[in-house]
Amino acid sequence: MHLRNRLLSQRVDDIYHPEWQGKVYTMDELKSVCDLGTVTGLCGANCYHSYSPFIPGISKRTYTDEELERMKQEELTPREYGGKQYTKYEALQRQRKLETTMRAQRQKIKLLETGGANEDDIINARCRYRGTSAEYARFSKAMELPQQRDRVYIDGLGDVGKGKYTKKVSQKEFTNHKNDDIILSKQSSDNPVL
């Protein structure tokens, strides 16, 4: 049985295998229909599908053909976020990219701290990381995808987003920086804080 690990794509036909999903095949059919053993087939490059034994009369299909068709349509229906349309596959790809960005930002923060960088650089790096983390949460919620923070925290660096540094800036500095790549929050009109 070809199990459901449903990563679908409208752009990458080689991993777009909805015709195989959830159906029962013999070993010969896995090779002839699903191209098992080829780079573009079942379990090939970038294919996240798998298969397991199916014993007639004992095993039961996880999904009916109707359920599979409904899930396929749901996953191919784009959702909008930030003015852009995302299929489920594209949303998952964006989620992976944000996770990669957060890991790189976390590493940079740790390197800045370890290397004794100046306080402003560390604060700015933390602000960027927090901004990416917030975007990850918003995007995941809008796309109805579970956050997979374990992919970010696998680096073992701990909580690098919090720090001992705070910096008070003048209203003029705040105004000059609010369009920068740095995410700023305004605590009060007199004392904005990075």
C-alpha cells in the first residue's frame, strides 16, 4: 500500500504523485505504475511517499478513493498570504526556508556573543531572528500548517533570542530606523526600545 505523505506540487511533476496515493499495488505494479526504483518514482529523489505490505482480508485502506480525491483538491487549492498564492507544497517549502533562515540567524547570534561583538550588532541580530520567528508563526497559522520548531532548535544553541542587552534610543533614531531591516518596537513615544 502506498501510504499518504502528501506533499503535492503543481510545479514539480516528479514528486506530484496523487494518482498513486492510498492505493493498493502488487510489487510488480509498484515498479511499473509507481516507478519504484527510479529517481523520479516512488521513494526516488524528493519523493516523500512510502509503501508497506498490504494483506488482503486483513489490512484496511486508510482512505477511500473519495477521501483521497477530496484531500487532493484541498491541497491543490491555493491559499493567499501576503498577496501571494501558495499551494500546500509551496507553503511547506516556504516554511522550510524560514526554518533554514532562523537556524542561520541563531548561529550568527551565538557567534556574535562568543566573539564579543558590540551590543548593537547582537541586538540587531536578535531583532531579525525574532522577526523571522514571528513571520514563521503567522505564516504557519495562515496556511494551517503545524509549526515544526524542533527543526529550528536542533542546533542545540538554546534560547538565543533573549538577551541581557536592551538599548534605549531617541525618537529621532527610532524614526530613522523604522524602515530598516531591523524590527523595532515602540515602548513609548519618548523611549522606543530595540
